Amino acid sequence: MKRFRRHGQESHRDRLKQELFQFNKTVEHGFPHQPSALGYSPSLQLLAIGTRSGAIKLYGAPGVEFMGLHDENAAVTQVHFLPHQVELVTLLDDNSLHMWTLRAHKGLSELLEIGRFMLTGPPGAPPSVTRVTAVLAHSSGDLLLLGTEGGHVFIVEVPGFRELEERNISLDQVANSVPDDYIGRRNLEHVEALQENPVNPNQVVIGYGRGLMVIWDLENQCAIQHIPATQQLESVWWTEDGGYILSSHSDGSYCRWMVGGEDVEEEEKSDIPYGHFPCKAISKIVQLPTEEGPPFLLFSGGMPRASYGDRHCITVIHSKTHVALDFTSRIIDFFAIRNGQQHTGDPSALVVLVEEELVVIDLQTEGWPVIQTPYLVPLHSSAITCSHHVSAIPLKLWERVIAAGELQSTHYSKEPWPITGGQNLAPDPPQRDLLLTGHEDGTVRFWDASGVCLYPMYKLSTSAVFHTDADPNDNMNQGTEGEWPPFRKVGCFDPYSDDPRLGIQKIHLCKYSGYLIVAGTAGQILVLELNDEAAEQTVEAKVVDLLQGQEGFRWKGHTRLDVREEPVLFPPGFQPFALVQCQPPAVVTALNLHSEWKLIAFGTSHGFGLYDYQQKNNVFIKCTLNPSDQLAMEGPLSRVKSIKKSLRQSFRRIRRSRVSLRKHHVNNAAKLQEANARLEAELAEMELAPVQRKIEARSSDDSFTGLVRTLYFADTFLSDSSHNTPSLWAGTNGGCVFAYMLRLPPVEHRADEPVTAQPAKEIQLMHRAPVVGIVVLDGQGAPLPEPLEVAHDLARSPDMQGSHHLLVISEEQFKVFTLPKVSAKMKLKLTAVDGSRVRRVGVAWFGSSRSEDYGESGLVVLTNQGDLHVVSLPGVKMQVQHPCIRREDVSGIASCVFTKHGQGFYLISPSEFERFSLSTRCVVEPRCLVEVPLHSGTSTQHRAQPDGASSAHRNARQESEDAEVLQEIQKSLEGDQTSFLENNVKSAVA
């Protein structure tokens, strides 16, 4: 009977787990790392970005996002959408071509790879014969033209990737048609460019590396015209009326050639835009007409080599306006978006992909301002140093933050975002969530993290409080009057910090009171409050000596930042009103805010303190520095602790042990054994591989044992079980927990009477493992609510009748103590079981997917192996475990931040957050639909989309025809029935 009951309890618990927990990686926020290719579909209005790691990402209207990953570990070098269809082709640097489609499934589109292909040359031919250098997706939607390194052009039918050998254009065919005097002078080299005649799809221009351009008739398979440019060719553009071809060259020149029936002897116009000195190549040129007035001319490169060869520029010339847009990093590619339903109107926007960001220029508004991007924002415009997530922001605070951010965005264009493809079908977010990122340059950026798009809301800069090398009047956007070339800086990527001490290390925001605290690399802690008006004020610094006059220590690290003594004008938004400066000015390692008590707790590698920001007074200081810990006195900017250094210190200890052995004539073997054991333990600590071991107690001589890892406020029972009192808890790297009782004066005397603190408890964990988290559980086993949460009716009052418990999370185990006696009650071991250690921990609420009213609190844990665990509360039992981050990705593990509802973020590159969810109820992921574009052109027909992805609005007959065509296409792809493709794909229904 007991066995049956236990089995029933286990199955009930398993069902509960399925209702509460489900692991998903849901969406990637930010800018793709190392982009390598750009594509755009005017008919779908979708943007595609390929990366060096083989990822392909599609973006449309905000919230419309798709991602695919090539199986090959190769860079994407080109992306081409098939005209008026939902397919696109990618070329990788291993010379493989891949076909992708947006297929509808249960009312949502998904990006799928449906074919791959690699050109094969004749037996014995060198690889250059088939090495693809240029791709043209023909407007018919049926053909791909592939130019190669060997000078050949292969014609391939899509989607089946069938090579049409009889239509290929060989180098010999072209060479035989070219005048002898031209061929005699030079080899044609590779195919650099392929362009279709906009008014005659049967004509394409083939541009060869050495400069020759040949207009080829696809139908009659013959050359119509030869254009004998003599400079190395970089790109080709055929004007919209079909009358001219523009060519750009390696010497910084571009030429305009008239298209006619006869060969051209020389260009109609040749120009080197930036002068007579040697210039860099113009890598791409585009000319777009306007309905009234002269065309837009856009080209990348062409700068004078000696003076501005390091600039990354795109020049835009229209009428008398000439601007050289100066970007922050290397240009990958660009395209222009045009007005009108057929996308043939005036250019409306210039979209530029550079190595570190996407920049969109409004070409309709005077001055050509930048359009704010709703996604693909460079999170790493200054390197991210920390993150902080706040769930369920009250509407009033949200609106005030948005208002402050809008005042910072007045230089952006008022035009709407021009890339609008697809439909975002995701439901509106259930709550407003903020992600705050701290940066190396002393800024804190506020992001709307409620939905799929991580949207920038507001930027706070802390550098104005201090004297730095930055010039406050330095305006990046303005070029000097009359300067040539006429540069204009665009983009926000700026990785250079004026002073590394400004870097933000810890952030804490109280969403109820609007107070914000940020702490930095040089021991500075700023207290800020939200103000809707600009204010001029002086920020007074309160210096706190964490060493408390201990002798024998000399700080070898960086100096503290110099605070401005004169008043500073702070713009609307978060404004600092108090500053705590730790001495020595070491990195702030722990930070907490209790806005109800108006107290701030802070800690470094030397100790911790409590600051009253209402009275601007320090309450107490506790030095935790170990007398033997010299490393803690060096500071992060004066050393790089490496494996070599650790080994060197260990061998020095062995040597010292041996010397002392000789001096004292004691048991050599025993002492050496002890030293060697310590060396082995330190090598194990370096985590070169997962370690399964018995947990050995760490030595109190280890470095940074006094470093404060966590600080926690709690209203609980410390002195006896009948009187609860405010308290502060601190956990250190040496496995020590300190508890202080706090006495707060009555509310009416809060501004006058001092807050006092007295030591109450001290716990030393047996194995001295670093304490990474502290949680107090109330009488019902629930974590205590946040400050002011109960006052705002957003949480129930904690149970103060039953006994409270203290949960101490160390790197190695979870241990529960009773309060106020602090006697051990239960524990859950981690390191002893699988060798892993806790790196990140947070408390989360998991709501049931079946019952709206049911949910459980749990601990979310990330280990050094990159695994996620959920541990139950108050029973501290392991619930679920999922691999999440590669264990080699140390920076990804260190960057992880949890939300209060079972989600999390971690950096997968310097510029991207991966978002994940452990909850069945709280999942943020793209849900979108892209429909087959309706094309009214008479010159071309296009295929229906595979898998019946037409919308519900299309009539039944159209749908059935689509399905029939699709079925045949799928059969042909599976069975390689290429004859069907050749005969029937072209007649597929629109």
C-alpha cells in the first residue's frame, strides 16, 4: 500500500513538473556577431543577414524574425531572395549553395532549408572553374546565374538546382566574341558581377575582373555588346531605363557606358569623385531615379588612400547635396528601399550593414537623418559589463522612462521603420519588463524586454559626475564646414572608453520608488532618482574606508575617480544625488537596495558597508580582508590573474614549505604531501575539466576569501522567535555569512535619528565554499517579498507566525538553517554529486500552464558546466536539469541573468543575448506569418509557395492549385525528377 501511494505521489509530481517547467531557447536579441552578407526582398519587404558562423537571420516588421543555421561550419558570403517568392538562396565560403523557404505550418511561417547544391566541373578541371564569385537570381524566379573564378557562367534551374548545361556561358564562348585586340592584351579573369537588364530580362551583363563587360543574350546565347573598361572591375549597375551601365573600379573611379547595338570604344563619362591622388576601390555603385529631378547616386569606398584610407564610407549624391557617410566599422553591404507598391518610386531609405551595427538613413527628410532601429540594435556599442532584469514595471515608471528617452532621440528621423514585411501574430506581452545593461563607458542602457524586440528606451551616463578625458562638447555627428570629403559620422558603435574605471559592475533598480543604484570599477556607488525636469546639482561623495585603518596594507591598483566639485546640469531622467566612494577603490562585487528602509548595502574584496541615503550617512563598515591576502590589494586593472600565475604561486608555496622543512627539521614527507595536495586542489579549482571529487575544505589562506559575493536584506527573527527585526546578511568568498540586526527609527523621526546596526550571527561553512546567494523563507516556506511589494498590493504579507528558515547557497551546496538558532536542517549537495559548481542563482515563480491560480516558487541555478537546474522551495529538491550553455563559454555563463518568472538572458557573443525560458507559462518567442507576394507584372510569372502557405483570404480554387503544384514540386525534389521541374515549375500558380 505504501509503495502504491509513493508511486502515485511521484506520478502526480511528474505531472506537476510538466505543467510548471519546460526549457526553450526562444529568441536572440541584439546584433548578429560577425555579419558577412546582406539580402533584401522588395516584394516580401524582408531583410536577410548571413554570418561567418553560418547563421541566416530574416527580419521584417518589428516582431517578425526568423533564424536558420547551415549544417556546414562555413561563412555565408552571399544572400539572394528569388524575386516575388518566399525562397532565398545562400552561398557559403565552401562554395555550396542552399535553398531556404518560408513555409507555413499551423498558421505560422518557419524558415526551412529545402535543398543544397554544389557546382561540379568536368573531370580533372581545377577548382577555380566552379568556384562561385557572383550570383544573379533572375527575375523569372526560375533561374540562377552563377559566375565563377574561372570566368564561366553556369545557369541553374531552381528550386531543384538542376544545371542547364546547354545554356551555360563558357569563357571560350565569350573570348571568341571579343575583339582580338582586347583579348590579346589581357586575361579576362573571374566573373566579378552579373546584372540583369531592367527592361529586357533576356539580357544580362557579365563583368570580368580585368574590366571587360559583355552584354549577353540568354535566349539567342550570344554576345550583343562589349564594353572594354581597362581598370580592375569592382561592381556593375544597370540603370532602370536600360540605357546605361555604371561600372566602378579599383582605382576609385566610376564610369558610365551607353547601352546600344554596337561595341563601345570608350565611356561616356568617367569620374574619380575624391580627387587626383590614389584612391581606394569603389566596391559597389547604385543609381536610382527620382520622379522629379536628378537621380540618387550611391557608392561605397573611393576615399583618398593616404589621407582617409581607414574610413568606412558610403557617398550619397543627389542634386547639389553630396555627403560621405562615415561609419563606425567596416561596410558589409548596402541597399536602398524605394516608395510605391511596385517599389519603383523615389528612394526612401538607405540600409547599411556594417560589421558592428545596422544603420538606416532616411532619404526623404532634409538632412538625411538616421531612423531609430526597433531591432538589431548594437548592445555592445560600448562593451557590456553587467545586466539587471526587472519584471512587471508599473505603468507610471514606464511612461516616465520612455519620456526621458524620447528627449534623447530628437536627432532621429520621424519617419516610420521602412522594413515592414510579414505579420507579427504574437500576443501582446502580459507585463512590462526592463533589462538594464551596464557598460564599460559608464553608461546604463534601459531596454524594453517585454517582447521579441529588445527595444532601446533610455540611456543613462554616469561620466558627468566625474572628471574624465572626454570633451562634453565633442559632437560626432557634425563635420567641419567646407571639409572635403564632406564627412558625416553615423552609427552609435563606440567601443572606446575614456576611462576604464567608469565601467558599471552592479545595478539595482526599485520599480516602486524609482530609485536606482549603480556601482563601478573604481569603488564608486551612485544613488539616483527619476526626475522629469533637468536639474543642476552637486553630488557629494561620502568616502568609506573599508580597511578601517588596518596597517600593513598598501593598495596597488587604480586610483579613485575625481568627483566634480562644481554643480553639474543633469538632463531629465535618472539624476544622481548621492555618491559612496569605497577606499581602497576596488571593484564593487555586491550591491543591494532596500527602498522602504532607504538603505544601500555594498561590498568589495575588502569588506562591506551599509549606507543611509536619506540622511546621507554611513551606518557601519565591516572589513573582511584576510591578513594573508595580498592579491586583494592589487586591483583588477593592475593584474591579469592567469593559470600561469596560479601555478607559479603554488610552486612558491611548495618551495617555502621545503625551506621551512630544512629549517625546523620536521617531518619532510608530511609537509611535502600537504603542499602537493594544496597544489592539486588549486589545479582542480582552475576548471580545466569537469571534476568529480570528494569536497575538500578550502584553506583560509586562499586568495580573495574576504571578497563579498552577496548581500541580502530581510525582516526576520534573529534574536528570538517572537520578535522580528530588520537585518542585513552578507556572504563571502571564504564561505562566511555575517548577519547584522538593524534598528530603524520610527517613520516620523526617520530623517533625524540615526539607523544603527549590531552584529548578530556569523556562520562559517565547513568547506569554505564561496557563498553566492542568501534567501530567507517565511513561515510557509515562501521567499520574503521585495521591498514595497506588499505595500503596493502586489504580494501577500510574509507569514510571521511560523518559524523562518535561512537558505544559504554556496558554490557547492544548498543548505537550510532554522532561525533564530541557525542550526542546520537540510542540504542538497551539488559538487559532491557531479563536480559542478553554482555560478548564478535566482528566485523565480513558475505558474502552471493548466491552472491560472496554481504556481510554485523555485531556485533557478546555473552551474559552471552551463547546466540549468530548478530547485524546489522550501524542500530544496532538484526538479529539472537542462543543458543550456557550453561549459567552455565562460563569459556566457558569467553574463547570465534570471527573471522573476523563469526566463533568463545570457550573452552568446559581445553583441547578442540569447533568451531562454524554463517556464511553461512565460515564453517570449517570434510568432509570425509571411505570405506569398502578389505580383502583377506581365513579363514574369512566379511559383506558389511550397506547403500551401497561402493565406486564409485566398479563394479555395487558388489554394487547391497551389497544393497540387507543391505536391509535384516536393515529389520532384525527393525523387530528383528534374524533368518535371524543367517543364512545369514555370507554369506554377501565382
